[in-house]
Amino acid sequence: MSAAFMNTPSTAPAAPLHQPSPGLWMLAWRRLKHDKVGMVSLAVVIIFLLMMVGSYTGLIAKNWSKEAGVSYANPSFMAGAENLEAVRTKADPNAIKIEPVDLSDIDPLAPRYKEWAERTAKIKTTETPRAETLPFGGDKWGRDVLQKAIKGAETSIFVGLFAALFAVFIGTTLGAISGYMGGKIGDLLEWFYNVFTSIPYILLILAFAAVFASSPQLAAYKGVPMVVAILAFTGWTGIYRLIRSEYIKHASREYVKAAQAIGASNSRRMFVHILPNVSHVCLVQLSQHVVQFIKAEVILSYLGLGVPVDSVSWGTMLAEAQSELVIGKWWQLAAAGISMAILVTAFSMLTDSLRDALDPKIK
């Protein structure tokens, strides 16, 4: 080989000395983007979250409590149907005719009643006439069912999301302490966990609800804060069990031993070194518990132990629809049921997609 050829400069670009490998979250996002069902579910969940924010800020459904239509107003696609209950308008030919009675001797104001009625009829009212139909129908008081469903989504999603956040926080903290520390502290937390899991879940929720409802000290926190606290205090057990097992497994890993060798404290090793490596479990559990808590809030509100009567959620709508079905008014049940079914299905499918995307065994 000639020296001239060897001295010829190379035109090929130099390879980078260090190309960082993608982390767990980047790999998970890449896998999730290729999952069409997961991306559609994520889009539906984001739409519902934006709907919740818009309802909370008053951008949408701010007039949900306004009596916009007649009682039990029909949906727009049922404009030709009768709105109200059938009323007999034909006079009974066998009815006994009652002659008018002069009430002047009994009530001295009786002669003025007719005059007052005529004067009242002449007063022009500014009340807006109620609509005969609404986009998705009306309830007993003429409120728009569609706006009620949007406002109910705000309450139900808020309760499910924040209760899941608090439950994940409680379960992760207790599970980290029990799994890493072990010993008597671990045994005490295990006993605490067994007490909660020995009681059927629905009975545990009802017991907490009864205690919160009857306590005068907690009267100021009744309503949505009470429901969030009940669900968080009763729903942390499953998260605790999973996080505890993960911490037992990671506590003996080399990176934890290295952190201990350089003088890292126990709290730093638990929540700075180990927690990022088990955070995918927390995220999947958060998504899963949002679904569970939304359904639990609906059950509590349906039983009258959830949100107060001056508010609205999907559970209160279903409770109202129970009596409406008897007279054939089904649209409030459909609005709340379809909304809840769409969100719960999307969250459940998103949870499955997240579990697959965050699985470190999948490359």
C-alpha cells in the first residue's frame, strides 16, 4: 500500500464516541406508540381529562343546574314524542256539579282574589320559555342531561384520579418501608395489611363511609373530600403488596449495595435509588386504581354515601334514573352509563397497554 494512499484524508463521518442508549421510559413510549389500541385509549382518556378541566373552569357545562327545558324534555331525536305524563282532559259526564260558593262571609279577602289574579296576569314576566326538547333530553326539573353527564364526569374523574394518587402514595410508602427495612417494622406493617385485607372490600368502604358520615369533627369534609379519603384509605393494600415484593427483590441488588458503600442513607436508597426502578409498577397501579375508584364512587353515590345532593356525579345520575325508568325516561341512565362505560373501557385498555409497554422483558 502506497504512502500517498495512506495519507489521504477519509471523507466518512466519524462515529460518535458515545451514543447514550434510550432509557426505560423512552423505550416504553416507543412501544406504546406502535400499539394502536393503546394510543386510541390514551386519546379518549385525554379527552375526558380535558373535559374535566373545562367543566371545572366553567368553559363547558357551567349551566348544568339551569332548568333549560320542560320536565323530562325529550331528546332532539324524539321531538315528536309526548313530553309529559298523559293527563285526562275530558270531563266526566257523571261528575257532580258543584255550585260556586260565596266565601265573603268566611274570608274577607275573597272578593279581592279575582282582581289580584287579573292584575297578576297583566304583569309581563322575563322568564325564558323552556325548550320542549334538549340535545340528549332533560331530567325531572328540566336540566340538560348532556351537561349533567359532563359535570358528573368532572366529579367522578376527580374522585377516581386523586383517590388513586393518594392510595398509590400510601401503598408505595408503606410497601417501601416494609420491603426494605423488614424486621419488626415489616412484621407490623404486614399485620396492618392483613387486617385490611381480611375485611371484604365493599364492606370496608361502607364502614369507613358510615364513620365519616356520623363524625361531627369531619362534617366540614363531607362530600367529595370524604369520598377521596375513604377510597384512598381502603384501596392501598394491593399497591402495598406489589411494591413490598419489588423492594425485597431490589434491596439485595448491586447498585443498592454500592449506594450503601458510599454512605447513602436508608431513605435515599429507598426513594432515590430503588423507587425509579419500580416506578413502572406504580404507574400501572395508578391507572388500574383510577378505574376501580371511579366505579366505587358511582356505587357510593348511588347508595347515598357519596357526593352531596347539591352536586352531581355519574352515581347520582344513575340513582335519579332509577325512578325515571318506571315512567319510560331512559336518557339520563343512557348518558351516565355510556359516559362511564367509555371512560372505564379506555382506562382499562390503556392499563393493559402500559403494562405491556413498561415490561422490561419486552425488547
